[in-house]
Amino acid sequence: MKILVTGGAGFIGSHITKKLLGRGDEVICVDNFDGDFYSPKIKELNVKPFLKDPNYKLYRTDIRDFKELKEIFEKEKIQRICHCAAKVGVVLSLKDPFLYEEVNTKGTINFLELAKDYKIENFVLFSTSSVYGMNKKIPFNEEDKADQIISPYGVTKKATELWTYSYHHAYGLNINIIRPFNIYGPSGRPDMIPFKFTKLIDEGKEITKYGDGSMKRDHTYIDDFVDGTVAAIDKIFGFEIFNIGNSRPIELGYFIQVVENILGKKALIKEVEIPPTEVPFTYADISKAQKMLGFEPKTKIEEGMKKFIEWYQENKQNY
């Protein structure tokens, strides 16, 4: 198939691209290589292995630019869309909610319009586990209410879910929504906890721990996540929402111990109050994805972080 991957130069998008190319698909990547969270050079490193692949084409385009996007759709005979691109980060979304709304919501509407006009077979939207907000029922299930969202980032992603449903209802678009849970692994984002804590502990610098370390996160290894996402690209259901997580929440305190053990170094820890944008836990009910997508996460946190840290030690000169 010919598949458009938006945000394809990012951490998750580049791993999805690798998987798709490896099985023989054609990949059209759209990414604007912005540097809001980390140097664009990292994205350049992410796409470098694909540039000589005849089944890969890269467009350095902003997803807010409808005219340029339409030209891409006019030129390429895209069959399916995996829409990963977004402005991410719950804390920073408080500082510039207008930008998050413009990129996440308007950018998604652009692709929905193009999907409608160019008869796209299947549209996979990346939402976020942040839509569950302060939901106290665990594990989080796709049928749970998502009306206690505590960050502008989460609100914009919930808005994209509603927009996609409206296009499914009005135009019959096939939509699979993915709610990712704390994805980590090789070439992971430097602003995320797995990378940030590994780097700081490795360099003997202080890390900031929210609260007493009892916060829990459902850390999901990138290879497992990609398997679930590719299944969502392949399978057409009409309209469905899927949690893609590891379904094994890890306490922050234990996560720090895992990193310390692998590095063989003790962390210098500064304890601070939990920010208002941080939920106490994330925990995915993945029974629906298991049943409908055949999704089965295999990687435990100790194994996944060992793989990540091995990659980090080989590549830290680039960061």
C-alpha cells in the first residue's frame, strides 16, 4: 500500500515508517522538522536511513498548510493515512494553547478534508491517553467518559477524536483512533522521562521527581506500540477507538531504580510538587485491542529500558 505518515520524522513516526518499509509498503512522510522540543538534527537522523529507499518520499511541509498538503495528495496516490503529527507536551500546552489548537485540531481537519476528497481507505488518528484526565476508574477503558481532561493538549486531542467521528458519520470515512500510553524506546524524544532521566543520571546531574514517586505510568515499548498501530492501519472497522499500552503501570520511584540499576549509577533526586497537568496514573485496558487488532505487548520495563539505554550509550554524542 501507499501510506501517508504525518510527523514521520519524529520518534514514533520514524519507527512506524521503518516497519512499513520493511514489509514492502510505500511511505509518504510529511514533517515540518520543527525544533520546539529538541533539535531538528535529531529528526534528520531519524529519516536518514530511509532517504535512499525508492519506496520512501519525504515532504518538508507544515500540516497547517492546506494548499501544500493538497498538492501532495494530488501528486501521490495515497491509500491510507497514519496521522501521528501533533504539537505535544502537556505542560507547554498551558503556555500557548492557541498554537496547540491550531496545529492539532486545524491540522487534523486538513487531513480529514483531504481524506474525504481523495477517497482514503483508512485513517488512523493518534489521540492520547491524556483524554482520560482525572478518570478514577482503572484500568482506562475506551468506553469511559473523557470529560475531565486537565491539559489544553489533551483537550485538543479529544477535539480531533470528535472531528474524526463527524467525518465518519457524514462521509463514511473509516477511522481507527489510537490512544498511546507513554511510548519509549530507541530514538525516543529527549523531553520525555525515559530519555531525560537516563541522560541526567548518566551525567551525574539532578533529576526532578514529582511527589513521593508513587505516580504510575503505563510505559509502552516502541516495538510493541508499532505492532498495534500497523494492525490499526491494516484493519478496517468503520469507526473504533483503541488503547495501545503495556497494561502494566510502573511507579515513578521504581522506574528510577530500573534506570539506576542498568546504568550502575545512583540518581541525585530533587522532589517537587506534582504539576497540575500531571495525572496520578495511566493504565490501559487493552482487551479491545487484543481482541480486534491482535495486539499483545511483550516488553517489560526492565527489558525495554535496557534496550533503550544500550541505544543511548551508542548515540548520546548526538544529543
